[in-house]
Amino acid sequence: MDATREDIESLFEMQGIDLEIKRLTKELDELPQRGIIMAAREKKAALAAQQEKVVEVKRATTRKLTRIDDEDASLAKKEAGVQAAIDAAHGDFRNVEARTKELAGIVRRRGTIAEDRAVVAAELDKVAAIEAQISQALDEIAAKEQQAIDSFQKQGGDLKLAIAKLEAQRGQVEARVDADLARAYDRIVERAGGVAIGVLDRSRCGVCRAPIDGGRLIDLRSQAPLGTCPACKRLLVIA
């Protein structure tokens, strides 16, 4: 295969650049921050769903407490009215007795309501505590997520910049290579991945290490200075 010394040197330089781009791209894809960010977002989604349920329970409990307070306020007003009627009854004992019984019933009901209110208020306190815990957990996770995002943008940005510089450098090197040879190299990289050119090592491919015997070796040597491995089809420099 026709190739100048400069072509061969440039192909090896391209290969070095391509391998470094591949390494940096793999490093970019495997940055640990990606996993941290994804895990944080999953936790946030789960906590948000839990928070929504807690908020609904809080609303229902608050409504229950409001109904209790409204009933107690109504009874307190009624209690004051009955007491005023008792105070105004003077010597009307029957009226006083009836009003007193009514007042006792109101007082008992308000006592029951007070007990119910204490229970509901305690429930509301528990719900509020859970809500605060979820809110705090969300804030902590959001902070970790943002920290991972900032780190990813910094480290990932540095890697992307390095890759972009290498790609620009590769373009300059490729411009020095015969166009047909450069296209052949690119096809091999796409098919084989990574290493596309090596050196014939006596009677073995310097890349795949497959032995090349007999007529195939003679034919390969006839392609000097650049041939193709009959086994892996990579380019081989023939000294």
C-alpha cells in the first residue's frame, strides 16, 4: 500500500490522539457525579410523593381541629347565655334547675371536646414534625445534588475542553495524511475500535498477535511499507 513516512507517522499520531479522546470520553461518561445526581433526584421524587401525602393528612387534621374549635366556640357562647339566664332567674327555682342541667350538659360536652382537641392537636404536631423532617431531608439532598452538579460541570467541562482540543489537533494531523489512507484508517477505527494501525512483528500482527505464515506473509510483505493484517484487517507497518 502506498504511504509516505509522513503518512505513517501521522497515522500513529492520530491513533494516539484517538485513544486519548476515547479514554477521556470514557472518563466523562463514568464521572461518579452522574450517579450521585441521579440518586439524589430519585430520592427527591420519593420524598416529594411522601411530602404530598403528609400535606394532605395535615390538611385533613387541621380541618378536624377547626371543626372542634368551632363547636367549642359555639358551646362557649351557649354556656355564657345559659349562665346569664340562671343569673337572671332569681327565685325561679324550676327555671334555674332546668338551666343548671343544661349548663352541666354543655360543660360535659366541652370537656369531651377538650379531650378530643388534645388528641387531634397531638396528631397535628406529629404530622408537622414529619413534614419538617421531610423538608429538611429535601434541603439536604438538594444541596448534595447541587454540589454534585457543580463538580460535574467543572470536571466534565474540563474533560470536554480537553477532548475538543484533541479533536482540533487530530484534524490538523489528518490534513497531513493522504485522503484515501485517512478514510481507510477511519473505517478500521469504526469497525475495530481504538487501535487501527500497528507494526508487523516478524511473522505476527503487532496488534491482534495472529501468526501470519507462508504465502500470506509473502503477500503482506509485498505491500510494504503499509499492508493489512489478513486476520484482523488492521493496517500494519512493514519494515
